[in-house]
Amino acid sequence: MAVCKCSGEQVASPQDVELMELLGHYRDYEGGLIPVLQGAQEIYGYLPAEVLEKISQELSLPFSEVFGVVTFYAQFHLKPRGRNIIRVCLGTACHVLGGSKIFAALQDELGVENGGTTDDLRFTLESVACIGACGLAPCIMINDDTHGRLVPSDMKKILEQYE
Ligand code: FES
């Protein structure tokens, strides 16, 4: 919901309108919860509590069921995410070649823990098991870009490439 500057009343934001259209499409569709959650996350960038409440009401599902699905699947996020998602590989090959040092350097540089997002929403930092580029170990992905054969001192320059 957005607040109208003239009247102070709550008005539907363009995102709310999009959500209602999505809900209208799936309201009578059995098994529609997952596609609605995926669509809502695309609209808002994450799944705020008030959006989950709206979904629960409109699909006539208990809030606990909606919340349970969101927390079960790793694809859903309850907090805002950064514009750039950094995935640091801590799989075996990367771990052996210093993946945890790369991770520590990124934590220092960004000031966030695993799963954390910087206050300016520029980056979210996550660790993952293997990104399928073991030959480039230790490596990370930022969005769809793979950066490999890294040393901790590379991190600052790499981060500068992302707004
Ligand atoms: S272990 Fe890191 S890419 Fe496979």
C-alpha cells in the first residue's frame, strides 16, 4: 500500500494492483499457491508479511500454510534482497583452495554475514555448495557472472563492477 500525499489515505500501489491481477488469475486454481508466491516475489522483490496476509485471505488459505510454504523453499525470501546476488562457493574444490578466505574478504568488504544484504540494497551475500565451475576454484558468482581463480585481494575490484 502507498499513502496518497494529498489526502493521506492509503491507495493501492502499482505493485498491489499487479498482485491483485495475479491473485485473480489463480484464485480458483488448485495448487496456485506456489505460482502466486513466485509471481508476488517477482513483483515486490521479496515477500513482505502484508503480502503473505493478502495471499492467505485471497486464496482462502490459513496464514500458517502460506508461511510454511515460504519458509520451506529456499527460492522464497522474507527480507529485501540486494540488486546483485553474490554466491560464494564453499564446495570441496573451492574450500580446499581458499574459498572461506574469499568469503571472509567479502564479509569484511560488505559488512554483512552469510545471507545478509547491505543497507543500500546493492549486494546480498550467500554461500553455496558448488556452482559447477570447480576448475576455476576458488570461485564466486555475482548474478550470472562467474569469477574464478580468486584471491581475497581481488574482491574490491570485482565489487566495483556492480552498481
Ligand atoms: S566446488 Fe566450487 S565450483 Fe565446484
